[in-house]
Amino acid sequence: MNPQNCDNKSNICSCSVFNALSFATDIFEKIKTGHAKRVAYTSLKLASQLNMPIADMNRLFNAAILHDVGIGFGINEAYQEDREYNKVEHVKKGASIVSEFFHDQDITDAVRYHHENFDGSGYLGVRGADIPLFAGIIHLANYLDTIFERRTTYSEARKENQAAILKQSGILFDPLHVEAFIEMTSAERFWLDYRHENFDAMLERIISNNQIKIELDDLIKVAYVFSKMIDDKSKFTQKHSRNVALYMRETAKMKLFDEETQKKAYIAGLFHDIGKVSTPSSILDKPGPLSLEERSHIKVHSYYTRLILDHIPNIEDIARWASNHHEFINGTGYPERLKGDELDYFSRLITVCDIYEALSENRPYRKALSYEEAWQTIHEMRDENALCPEACRDLKGLTDIMTFNKNESTL
Ligand SMILES: [Fe+2]
Ligand SMILES: [Fe+2]
Ligand SMILES: [Fe+2]
């Protein structure tokens, strides 16, 4: 990604994108929401106390906000119960995820080594000065958040947590970091912010001068990485998001929409199921019919897609198209039961793309439908006024060409 200043009014800022993804991890973890934000807050405060240059603090923010991304997106919940496996695996997965779009070794190392102890007793056995600076800072910030008790008053919190961190000087943490932590947390402000979670304004103040603007092409790279991970949650959806994205982009191209709209349609397709971070793979892979509760669990995902993407200002159209992919024009879809004109062209199109791709995939309870069977089903839904005739016609036109080309190339 090319660092370039961002005015936050019309541009897409990298911080908001990573904030959205950390929120997605929160949804997955269910228990301590806001964990990544709190860790970012303490990390930046500590870095400032250590006189870190502002440009580095921006990179530290990215590392801290994504430090546990390997939990939400990397680990199949078959391993959720296995704590030992999770510990080591979440840092490795997280590091490989962030390395795919940052190409910044310090950020990758921060995620990989954020559970390394100063005395060498951490997950990967790195010790002392060999622990990268960002990782050491995030480790301390992360530890604070795991021991912090919200019910205590701010003065109790200061006393208890300072004592707990001090006890780990030279064991879990670099004594220099502990010293800086004690210094910076003697001010009431830190604990007042921490208890009341006044982070947004504070984080904004620290990094706003150095926001990084990203282009749609960068967002495509990030969305692509996360779409792969969402699709990997189930063996039945291996290329689902990427195919939906492809149909969206190619239909937009065929209809002569401008290049920006084509890219946005593509990103909406890549992101449309990101809310599935909340859906257990055991439900996605269940071989029989789903219970009522399991069905409602699945139905939440497009609502979560919206909540996640709403964290990114200035992509309203992408967020709308992505999260409307289970809405029907007769108002029988979910989660908003939108109907008719409330659904714009790409919201209608993504629903058809999603259904076409789903019908063309194997499911635990049925085999993939043939091309003709899939379109017969879609046309029946169109005739029941659930699907938009124009969107059906457009995608049919595209898939006719794609199928023809595929058959030609295998001749
Ligand atoms: Fe972690
Ligand atoms: Fe963490
Ligand atoms: Fe979906």
C-alpha cells in the first residue's frame, strides 16, 4: 500500500478498514468486545511515552488493532477448545494474514511475537532484546486488557494493575517498558479513558495527522484475503465469495458501468459473507436440515456484514450491496425485509449472483445443480417476484457466455 495522507472525509482510510476487521474478530470471540481497540490504545500511549516517532506509531496501530486477527479468521473452531493449539496457531495465522497485504516486516513480526515473554518462556521462545519492539509493547497492552477488571474504581485500577505489571518486569516484559508504563499510567486520564472506553477520540487524535489513504485497488487486496478465509470456513464454499465477486464485476463491465463501479461491485462480492465470521463451521457443514435456531444463527451473517463494513467511512454503496445479498424484491428476504425500490440495481444483482453460485455448489444436503437446473430454480423465484427480472437476465447473459467459453476451451 502506498502511504498517502487521507482527509477522512471522502477517502477510505486504512485505519478504518483495520478497525472494521478487528471488530469482526470481536464478533467471533463474542466475549470481550473492543479488546483490539483497548490494546491499540495502551500500545500507542506506551509508544508515545517511549518517544516513538509518529510514523512508526501509525504502523504500530495497524499491528495492535490486528494482533489477534488470526483468531477470528485463521482458526477453524474444531480447534477452538484446544487452547495450546490456539495459542501458537493464532500468532502464526495472524502473521501470515497481515503479511499478505502490508509487506511490512515489523507489522508481521509484531503479530507473530506478541506473546513472547522477556525471559524466553513465551510461545515461540524468543527472549529479551530479540523480541521486536512493537511485539513487546503489544504484549504488555494485551496483558493489561486480560487482567483489567472494569468494576474497580479508577484509583483501585491504577494501584492493582500497576502492581501486577511491575511484578512481571524482567519476566514477561522488558523492564524499560514497565518503567514507561508506570510513568504514563500515573496520570488519572489513562484509567478514566480505559474504564469508559473513550478511545475513538484519543486514537483519532494520535493518528489523524498521519492517516493513510487507500485506493479501491488496495481495498480489493484486503477484501480478497478475507474472502478466502471466510470461504475456507466450509469445504462447500471454497470459492463462493470470489465467484460472486467475479459475477458482480463482469456484469457491471458488460452493462458498461464505469471502472470505479466495477471495482466496487467486485469488493461488495468479496466482502458479502464477511459476517459469517460469526457462524460456526459445524452449522455451515451440517449434513442434514438445520434446526430453527441454527437457521437463525446463519441468518445473522448479512446483518453482521453491515455492522463490520459500517466501520469504514465512504464505502456506503459497497456496504449496502454486500449486506443486501439476502434481500428479495417482494420483501421476504433478510435482515431488513427491504422491497421494490428500496433495493438498487447492485443490491438486486448480488442476490441473484449469490443464489446462482450457491446452487452451483455442492451442499452437505444436496449435490450441485446443473447449469439448467440452477437457472430453472432462479427463474421460478423470479416468477414469484422474489428476484429482479433485469438482474436475472443480465447474469444469465453473462453465465451463458462464460459457460460457452468454458465448453469451447475443453473441446
Ligand atoms: Fe493474542
Ligand atoms: Fe489479544
Ligand atoms: Fe450470505
